[in-house]
Amino acid sequence: MSAFVSAVIVAAGGSTRMGTSDSKQFIELLGKPALSYTLAAFQSCGLIREIVIVSRAQDIERIQALADAYGFTKVTAVTEGGACRAESVKNGILAANPDAAYFAVHDGARPLITVRDITAVVEAALETGAATLGTPVTDTIKVVDEHNVITATPNRAALRAVQTPQVFERKLYTLALSGAAHLESVTDDCSLIEQMGGEVQIIEGSRENIKLTTPIDILIAESILQKREHT
């Protein structure tokens, strides 16, 4: 039997840039809540043993009802998020099965993740201890100063746009979490491993694995979903 992998779905953020007071997780894509697509992919992945969802306190009952309605039997807990992303992930880990040997941390607002990509990044983490999905950067990136003046141009060939899931061995991640000085400054989970000098393997993901952040992302997501329905 393969290692016990728990998916921690982070769905505790607000929707400021989306321009709505409701959680992004409940935005409808082709008539279904965005979160339902996210959960369906992890439910269908054979390497995922359980799903823990981290949400805003006011969304817990609603998310649990969604999971029940769609028959997502792998959802074992819906717990409240923390003051920042890293604290939310920590709460999710605390709510996970004690037997979990690996955690696959995923943004709830990335509803276009596929079983194939989840499987690929989990398998990589089982070999290396830490892995994430990412794609090569196609735009030229500039570094600017406080006056918005360009100060440097990184080598595009060495840059990757990092996605989720980000998958980590339990002991490695909890050690990194406990040793982090300022959790509020951590924008993704790989950063915790990097801060302690660890290595994270990047597995090439799909450019379709977008995050719902602004209204245009809804149109893009629905277009991709419609394309998938006809292929």
C-alpha cells in the first residue's frame, strides 16, 4: 500500500480582488461551485487518502454541506483557517489523520487541477520529500525598486510560475513550519522548505491550472471546462 497522503485544501482567503463579499470557493462555473471541481479531482485521485478543507469560520457548514451533497467521501474535516496562509495550512495539518505521512497542499480556488497532475506531483514527492507543480515563465520579468524603476532582468529560462498542489513529507514540513520566523510573510509552502535550506522538486504542470483571482479568471475557467466537456 502506498504512503498515506492527506490533501489540505486551503479555502480560507477573502475575495477582495474578485470584487465579491462571498468566498471564491462558491463562484459558479458552468452552474457548479468552483470548489466542487477542486474536490472532485482529489476525490478521484487514487493516491489521496483523505481531504481536509480549511475555510473561513462562516463557510464551514456550507462547505461541509457541499461535500456531502456531491458525495465527496474523502472529506474528513472542515476546519477554520488562521490569520495567514501558513497558519491555515498548519490548522489543516492538525485536523488531518495522524497516520498521514505526506500532505498535498492545494489552493481551493484552483478548480482546474487534474487527477493526472495531482498524481505526478505526489509521486515526485514520494521520491524526493518535497515537490510542486510549476510552469516555465513566458513573459520577461523585471525587478523594480520602490519608485517602480527597473533594477534587474532575471534570466527567464531559470524562472517558474509555481502552482499547487505542493506536496511534502510530514516530518520535513512540520520541521520547516516550526522553524519559520515570520509565518505571515510566507506566500507559498515551498518557501518554508527553502528557508530551512531544503530542496523542492518542480514538476511541470498545466497552464490550465489557473487560480481564480479576478473576474476575467471566471471566463477563462469556464472556457477551459467547456473545452474539456467536448474532448
